[in-house]
Amino acid sequence: MTTPDHPLTVHAHPTLDEMGAAAARAAAPVLRDAISRRGGARLMLAAAPSQSATLHALAAEDIDFSAIDCFHMDDYIGLAPDASQGFGNWLEHELFRRVTPRSFHRIDVTADPEQAASSYRETMGDEPFDVTLCGLGVNGHLAFNDPPADLEDPLTARVVELDLVSRQQQVDEGHFSSVDEVPAHAITVTIPRLLHARRIVVSVPTAVKRQAVHDAVHQPVSGEHPGTALRTHPDVHLFVDQEADPR
């Protein structure tokens, strides 16, 4: 299937906080518009340190979070339910102690993984998200769709095996002390479902992500560089700090 290849503009900001504020300003009006028109909005969230500045700035925006239904795009299999590294738990700490949404639909990490993925497919349904907030992995992944990723995955959420680069990234970011501690499997929302949104806002700070940003902008659209899938969406806003700017 041929999909449009839209240019992907990089919006670079001198600092992490300025990047986060700009990303929040890109997301906020779409959420406010959905609340005004429909009485509610749907927000898909990534959970990673790269998202902190954006989430903190979004929490400070004039948005009625009590009208927003929130989802998250991935979580580990095999961690204790209360583990701080769990992505649902991370979002509770980074965002939901600042704002209270109408709902936060968490991936059930305590259930059988295949059953949990199936349940999350039902929970998300077919309705588009108003905003997807995401980042890019060191290997260019979107959520936990590591390369080679399926850009036309027929499922909306699935169980995946994490590649070594993704697991090492979690160690390098300080979440685990060794790769052996990082779960080898996760549940992830797939790329087509992440992109089924009115607007995509991508926040990618730090020098270790510079190559991933470059690849997302310049490589041919394919699962070898999952970030290139962003170019198949007509309304994507990619924000970086000075360190991640590939230009």
C-alpha cells in the first residue's frame, strides 16, 4: 500500500523546558477544541524521561483534564504491578499527580499478556485519538515497535519481544542497573493505531536521540526506521532540544 510521504519539520529549541513548552502549545488547542465540540478528548501518552518537560508544560496549560480520557502506548511484561519502572506508574507520578483526567486506561500488566493486549485493543476502540504524544527511541522505535516494525500492523496492540538496543536504553536512562533486569517482553500499541490521531506531537531531547531524529526525517519510509512512519501523517509536530537537533 502506498502512503503519502509528508515533509517532517524539526522545531528546535535551546533548552529542554522550552522544547516541552512548545510541544505542549501544539497539543493544547487540539484538546481544547475536542472538549468544546464533543465534550471530551482522547489523549495517547508515551512514558519516558523524554516526555517529562512536555507533560509538565501540558499540565500547566488551561485545559479541562476532567474531560480527557487518557491512554498509554506500552508497558512491560513481568514487573511487579507497583514497580516504578512500569510505564503506567510513571505516568501516574509525572502527570496524574498534577492533573486528574476523566479516565486513565492502563494496560493491565497483571493479566495474561495476550489477554491484556486483546483487552487493550477493545479499550481503545476505533475512535481516533485527538492527540498522540510520543517520542523516538534510540533505535527509532515508536512505542515499543522496534525495527523492523510493521507499519501496517493489522492489530492495534500486541505482545512484542524487545530488542537489545531498547533494553539497553532503559539502563542508560537509569531505570535499571543492568540489561538482565529489563523485561524482555512488553505490550505495545502498534504504529497504525498510534498514528490514528488528529495530531501527533513528538518530543525528542538529548544528543543520544540525534541520529533517530535524522533518520525519521531523511530515511525512506519503512519499518527499518520506525520513526519514518510519522511522515505518513499530515499533522505531525516534531520538537527537539539543541542537543537532538540533527541539522
